[in-house]
Amino acid sequence: MAVTIDLAGQVAVVTGGTRGVGAGIARSLLTAGAEVVVCARRAPGSPVRAAGRTARFRPLDVRDADAVDGFFNGLRDTYGHLDLLVNNAGGSPYGLIAATGARRAARVLELNLTAPMTVALAAHGMMRQQRAGGSIVMVGSVSGTRPSPGTAAYGAAKAGLENLARTLAVEWAPTVRVNTLVLGMVRTELSHLHYGDADGVAAVGRTVPLGRLAEPAEAGDACVFLASSLARYITGASLAVHGGGERPAFLDAATANADDPTTLNEHPGPDHPGGVR
């Protein structure tokens, strides 16, 4: 039986919603019928559209607390209510932390942890006054659950964001639900900057158990679910949208070694004290 989620009448804000994952989330929300406001420091090259509908753009630097307050005051004046916040804005350049230094790490932490907290607080100021409350989705990352060489501060911020979401879910219950969307690798218009040409993107995708990178719309579909009444009893949760994660490197090494008959005796079986069960 097909399930259709209808968010008609709901107002949603997607930070960093003008491109990439954020734009994919905005399009999914538009398709579900929500009124969508996307914000970023700069306007998109073209409006974010889906299903014959268009998201409204408003400029915002989420690191500016005064600007965040002004943004939500304007939202209250225009719409009168807020049903969903997707805290998506973030990111980090690549660089080993010893080479890039503490100042850049602090800026990454500000964008990926402090700013989402500031935005969530402002959204909560609206939602807590509403009879229906609201829903907040933090866009996290697998970088927050495993070592992240080259993006250490980003991984630390995403780990903190997930913990923050769990804590806010308790503090703001039962009025406001707070969950985290834990994303793996997503194919966007900027994928080539990280993975090279189409062959490179495909090769990286093959390292994922489901055999490909996620599409932005798949992150969006998960947000639609978390915003809907189907998730009305879900708060403080972390929903992994990562295609099964990353295949452990030792499996490939073990498989290659097991195929070599000269090494078979070096691998204990399941009944051996050192075996795998």
C-alpha cells in the first residue's frame, strides 16, 4: 500500500537550502505540499522549484545571531507559524588539523555546531507558542560517528550536533520534536570537486553497501517523514541515511587473503578461540 505524506499548510525553513543536499530537501518538502523558505548567504542562481511550486529565498548568515533573530521575526510576521526547521547549513574544506590550525577549526565549529544551535533556539521561540508545536531536524553526518581525517573539526561538530539534538529533544518535549538525519555521501552538483569525474563518483559509490551515493531527494524524503505525523512519536532519534555505511577495509583484505590457498591456515575458524562468530 502506497503511503502519501501531505504537508500542505505547514511552513518549513531549510538553512543552506539553495543547492546540494539542502535544495534536495527543499524540493521534497515542496512536493509534499509545504510552504518552504530557504536561506543562505547568497541567492541561488535559479529558484528552488518542484511540483510546480517555488521555495521563497531569504538571505541569512546563520553565524550572525542578530540576523537569525531578525529572520525568524520576519517569518512570524509573514506566516504566523513555523512547523519545521531543517538545520542543514554547514560544511568544511579539507585539511589536516595540524596544518590548518585552531582558528580555522574554530570557524568550522561555529558554522556546524554553534550556528545550528542558535537557529534552533530561534525556531523554538516560535514553535513553543504553537498548540501543534513543531519539528526540528539536524542534518548530521557519518563524519560525526567515525574518525574524520582531514575534516576533524567538522566531524567533532557533527558529533556534538547529534548530542545536542538528543538533549534538546528532552528539554523541549513534548512541544517540539528534535531528530538528527545522519547522512553519508550524497551525489550533488559539487561531487566532482571531491571525487573527480563520473567514473570517480561511481568508484566511490561502489564502496557503499548499496552500491551508489545517495541522491539529495533521498535525504529530502527522510526529512518529509520526520516532519510528518507518521513520526509523531519519534524524537531524540538519529536516522542513518547512508546506504549501509562504509564497507570495512579489513573485509576486502581478508577476502583477498582467503582466496590465496597458501594463507588459509593462517585464519582461525569459528570454533577456534580466535575465530569470528
